[in-house]
Amino acid sequence: QVQLVESGGGLVQAGGSLRLSCAASGRTFSRGAMGWFRQAPGKEREFVAAISWSSGLTYYPDSVKGRFTISKDNAKNTVYLQMNSLKPEDTAVYYCAARVSARENTYYYLKTGEEYGYWGQGTQVTVSS
């Protein structure tokens, strides 16, 4: 079993910043990818960012590109999501996910939540006006 634990969420004013962390345990990752998703009440789950564990290549949707940055620390089995210039529409529960599928790590797969087999408990991010 892989356990993912997010931290770093909270309340922030519009224009502010937060950094989320996701610590993985139970497995040492050498391939695959890690991703961040978010879900607001009444809305579909939305892809936020992903990073290939081996190559470090990153992927973002247009909604966060230029504002959010995903990174990783291989030695700590930890991924981060640096969120800058936050907007009220960024308010959601943010989830960390791990993809261990043998399929290639391309945007087509990494943006799809069903491709990830392990999920964290989520951390609330609230951006006020």
C-alpha cells in the first residue's frame, strides 16, 4: 500500500501564496508520476499539475500555468505544489495522487484522475477576495 499525506493548505487572501506538500510512504518511487488535483463543491475534479518521477517533466492546465509550480524531492519521496497569485476560483480541496501505471507519462494520461491509483486525504485551500 502507498500512503500519501498532504499538508500546507489554509486560508489566504487573493494574490497570496501557499505551498502544498505531499509525502509518500510505503513504496520507493523510481518511475511513474505524481499529480495534484482539486475539487470544489458541486464541481468536477480538476487536474492541476503533474510531474514525472524519473524525468522531472512537468505538466499544467492553462488555468494554473504561470502561477503554480510542481516540484519533487526524490530522496524524501515528496512532491510540492507552489501556488502563487492565488484567485478565489482556486478555492477547493487539493489532492495529491500517485500514478504507477506502466503507460507513458504524457499529458493525455497525467491529466486524468483515473490514471492514478493512490490518493491523499486532501487539504483545503480557501482564497478570499
